Amino acid sequence: MDCDSCGDRAVYLRRYSGQAYCAEHFREYFEGKVRKTVHRRKLLKRGERIGVAISGGKDSCTLLYVLDKLKKKYDLELIPIAVDEGIGGYREEAIKAAESLATDLGLSIEVVSFKKSFGQSLDEISKNGDACTCCGVLRRRLLNDAARELGLAKLATGHNLDDEVQAIMMNYVRGDIERLARFGGRVNGGGFVRRIKPLGELPEKEVALYSTLKELGASFDECPYSTSFRSSIRDIVNDLERDNPGIKFSILRGYEKIAPYLTAYEMGDIKKCAKCGEPSSKEICNACSLLEEMRQS
Amino acid sequence: MIVKLKINGGRESQLTIGEGETIAQVLDRLGINRETVLVRLNGEIRTEEERLDGGDEVWIIRAITGG
């Protein structure tokens, strides 16, 4: 199969549009799609200081690499932030990949860790509870802390289209409409640093291809704590996509259409956690509740 | 016809294919969803529409990860 633009051998067929790309035209398409997403969702403003959450995986390495390409246009200052959760045999190599990419791009990376901040690694914490839930709560806390301490305007994460669609579907099938209403980074202010997802309209396969073609040295390993529920949803969505190319976009667009009608379910006023002063919808924030449980166990 | 097959950097094996069979058809036969992998054909990333020849090296790489 040949590239529709130049006739060179194709590396990718975008099945949902029928277009075939050689490596060079795929790169052009991919970077253009990120620029369009940034423009459509109004993700960046000129002169901003942007934190980039980087794990060393293909998504966050690609994110850092493409944002670096936008740095000049938007006059951005990029600060990569890596969270070392303490997942033995998984995170060490990934953090090295993140550090190596940051060095190649001439950026200084900030590394924060569960062990230093909370006294326990995720491997230790997970002995007493669900690793994914604990990790999500504590990662959010660490990244929000780091983002505020570093005076960042926004925090960019490497979530891709598949992540977005999985989150939407998980909330739907659980009937968790409150969480669905909060989804999409619309909770701003009150101490939360705004999250942006510049890869949010790119399928995971395309991110993996870009990362491979660019030889970013990113990790393709799967987190050992990845939940079976998310995996089930991921498999269902990928089976649907195989048989109905473009369905991931349909799910996202469908969500965008109903999102304005979900405001009744949104989080109420953001309060301050009585213990730590961090923004929270509850009297005591999830991170403090979890840390208290860890102390008592 | 026989092609050499490697999945996620595992051991190389051999697979008998039919005349004009494509990578997509091989993936279907192996029960691998094409949306979840990248494929190197003789060392180069290629689309799943490529037809295979005897002696080809087909490396299937997991592209979808969790966590």
C-alpha cells in the first residue's frame, strides 16, 4: 500500500478516513492534529509556563516531544514533571527514558516520588488497598502540589483518545454520572491547576506509531497494576473500532454533545480540605483520607 | 508458504500462510486485534494491508498499553 500524498510505501492506513500515509506524511498529519486540538480546545496561550507530566511511556514522551515543537510558536516554558510511584520493575526504566528525552530536548526534569512525599511506595501502599485508586489520588495530589510550587499555568498530560473514550465508557457503564460530568478538565480554579490533554484526539495506536517512528526511546510496558475493568472496556472499544472504524471518535463526540446537559451533576463549590487546605469537594480531601488510612494500617 | 513470526519480542516461530494472504488476515487468524498492534514487515513498519510472501519476517508489536 502506498502513501496517498506522495506514493511512497505507506506505514499507516487511517481506517476511519481511508487515508494511507508514508512516515513523513504521517508525522505531518500527527503534528497537525495536535496543533488543531490545541487550537480547537484553546489549550495554550502565548508565554505560558506549562508542566508536562511525563512517565517515560510512549504517550507522555510523545506529548513532551510535540509540545517542544510548539514551544517557539507559543513562546512556552516547558517543565517536565515525573512521578515515581515506586512500582518495582516498571517505573525505574521508564523514568530513565523520561530523563533521557528531557535531556535531549535541553529541558530540566523535576522528579517527585511517593516514597519521599508520603513515606511509602505504591508497592507498599497497595498491600492495603486498590493500587489504581490510591495511585490516582496520590498522583493528582503530587502533580497539583508540584504545579503550584513551580508556578505553572497548566499541566499537560499524555491522555490519548483511547484513554478519553475508556474513561467515558467506564463512567457510563458504572452509572457514575457525577464523575462523567467532571470529566474533561472543566474543574478549574479553587487551587486546581488546569489540566490539558493535547493528544486527546489521537488514537493510542497513532501515538505508538509516532513514538516508534521518532525513536523516542519510550517504554511500551504495561503498568502491572492496570485494572481488569479498564482492560475489559479497552478490549470492547477496540473490538468495536476494528469492526466500525471511527467509533472512538463517535463516542467522544457523543459525550461532547451531552456534556453541557450534565451540569446538574457537577461538583458543587470547591472547598478547602480541613486538614491540608488543598481544594476538595469534601470536608477532608481524598488524599488526606487515604494518607490517614495508611498511617492507621 | 512460510513466514517468520515474532510477537512482542518473543521467540521466533514459523507460520504457514495462504497465497496472497495479508497481515490483517494473519492477525485475525491469530486472534490479535489490528487496532492494538504495530507490525514490522522485514524490519519496516507497514500497514496491515500488505500481502505476505514466503520468507517474510513479520514482527507484531503491542501498541496499546494500560496504566
